[in-house]
Amino acid sequence: MADAVKLYGTVLSAYVSRAKIALNIKGIKYENLEEDLSNKSADLLKYNPVFKKVPVLLHNGKPISESLVIVEYIDDVWKGVPILPQDPYERAIARFLAKFIDEKCIPVIKAVGSNGDEKAIAEACEQLQILENQLKIKGTKFFGGDSIGLVDIAADFIAYWHAIREEAAGIKFFTEDKFPKLTKWADDFVNSEAVKNTLPPREQMLAFYLKFFGKANGM
Ligand SMILES: N[C@@H](CCC(=O)N[C@@H](CS)C(=O)NCC(=O)O)C(=O)O
């Protein structure tokens, strides 16, 4: 019997894209269910009663929540192109970096608002430099090597969403000049087959961030 795979998400979410990218890497067909987060569906509340957040993956009726847990689940269930390294130490490092991205890197990047706070920018650059150094040491196209892996997927916000957010805020610190490896990685990542059709349209994302920063309609 074919697998029944459903994904509850929203088009603008970098967390949801993580799950979509992993499903694309494995070539899994799924039903995409768009949630209205201001009026969450009964299904979402039933399947993720703890966090009540997207994404939720429903595999043959069984729900899985939290984007990085979903990515690992997809890698465990569907063989083929691996997402996590096979070596236990390398797996641990990939999980560590994904945790770092979620718990330290992305929060400090998001903490940079539209007021150009120098201290917040310096802190964000310090964390991005850690990722820049990782790529420098590895010398590979992606954090996962020559193909996309867990760390790349965890960093999808940095690859796509962040530059649009910078444009909306009118502040740019994620530059080729400062981060030559990371900006090249971002370009390769967003243009790769498994990723590009998961990303929200640029104009829609920009409109969202302009509203977020109170700059819509040229205000
Ligand atoms: N740690 C979660 C974060 C997911 C998350 O924050 N999802 C947002 C959409 S981007 C959400 O569902 N927000 C609804 C809410 O907070 O009520 C993950 O990795 O899946």
C-alpha cells in the first residue's frame, strides 16, 4: 500500500520549508495542507496539541511535529539520498549545528530590527561567522558535503528569508564581502532542485516583512 503523506503548513514559513525540502530530497509525493494560523484547523490542534504549530507531518495517520524532528524522521523512513551523515560522530556534529542554528543563530539574526542597532548587528555577524568558518574548514558546496544535508536544511532561513528581511528592514549585514562562503552557499542552496519550489514567492515574503517592520505602502 502506498504511503499517505500529508503536510500541514503555511507558505511563508521557513520551518515548513524544511519539511518540504526533506520530502523533495527523498522524492516523496505528499498532500500540502495550508493552515490559517489566525484560525488553526481542528486537525492541527489535534495533531500538535502541545505546540499548536506548523509544520506537522502526517504519515499513514501518525503525526510528527517540530521541523527538525520531521526532517530526521523522513531520513529514517525513506532511504535513498541520505540527509544525515552515516558516521555517528558526523551525525552528532550535524545535530549540534542544527541546534545551534535554531537556538542561537536565528534568534540573534531576528533580533536585528529596522533601527540599525550596532550591538545586535555585531552579535548576528559573530554567529554567522561560525557558519562561515564551518564552510571554510569543510571546503564543500554544502554543510552536508556535495549534497544538501540536515545543517543546510536547518539554515534555510539564512539562505532565503534573511536577505528579504534585510531588504524590508533597510539594513544589510549578510554581504558577500563579509561572508563569501555563506553567501555562495545560500545562492547554491536556494537554486537547488529540492529547494527552489518550496520557497515562498519573493514579493509575497517582502510584503509580509514590510508590514512587519511597519513600512508597507512606502510608510
Ligand atoms: N520549533 C518549531 C517552530 C515552528 C513555528 O514556529 N511555526 C510557526 C509558523 S512559522 C507557527 O506555527 N506559529 C503558530 C503559533 O505560534 O501559534 C519547528 O521547528 O517546527
